[in-house]
Amino acid sequence: MEDSSIPGARVRASTKHGPLSVDDLASIQPGMARLMDELSRRVWILYYAAKAGNWDLAQYMEQESTKLLSTMAVVRPKYKDDLEAFSRDHLAAIAAAVEARDWRTFESAYGRTIDASDVYHDKYNKRFIRFRLPDRPPDWFDLAPR
């Protein structure tokens, strides 16, 4: 079968506000800056949830972080291999520590993960980006375990 692509400008979706083309929809997809901002907030909450012993919230934030990395691989396929490696090599260790409810192992895995993020930022000429854990938990979450 021959590839019969239709230009995205011609394919339209109806919304209650009017039609949008596939090209319109593609142009509003979040880029890495927006997704990384969300990831950094989730990773921040993840740390303080685990520290507070709220392992359910920590697990949720780890799972959402992993999903975000998968979304990033779709949005920016040039980073796909490294995003998958980061998830496999670093977030998986955090997930295991959360599952075990092991603070000591968690804290160590978390530190290695943050260090690894700097390596990937360096690789893509983003040396100016360095995640640092804030010295306090976010104000908008009650981190007490339930």
C-alpha cells in the first residue's frame, strides 16, 4: 500500500470553540522546557513525600515522573534513547526504594539521579540547567502519610 499522507493543515478536528488542524494541535504540544518544569516539581515533591514517610504519594510522583519521561520521548524523539536510559537506570532505582519504603536507599538513589540529570544536560549543551532540591517541601502539599 502506498503512503497516502494528508498534510496536517488539511486534517481538521472540531472543538466547541471551532476547528483545529493537526498542525495547530502539533504546534501547541508542550516542549521540553514545559515538561521538564513539571518533572522538576514532581521530583521535588517525590523527595519530601518519601522523607515524610508518605510512600503512597512518593510512589505516585515517581510513576508520574516516569510517564512524563515517556511523553518527552514522543514529543522530542531525538532524546528518546537517553530518556529511556535515565528512566531505566535512575528512576527505576528510586521506584524500588519507594516500593521497599527504604529511606536510606531512596536518598542515595535520589542523589545519583540528580547527578545524572546534570550529565544529560551537559550532553545536550544545556550546562546552565542544574536541578537542585529546594531546602524545604512545597507549601501547597500536606505531606503527612494517610
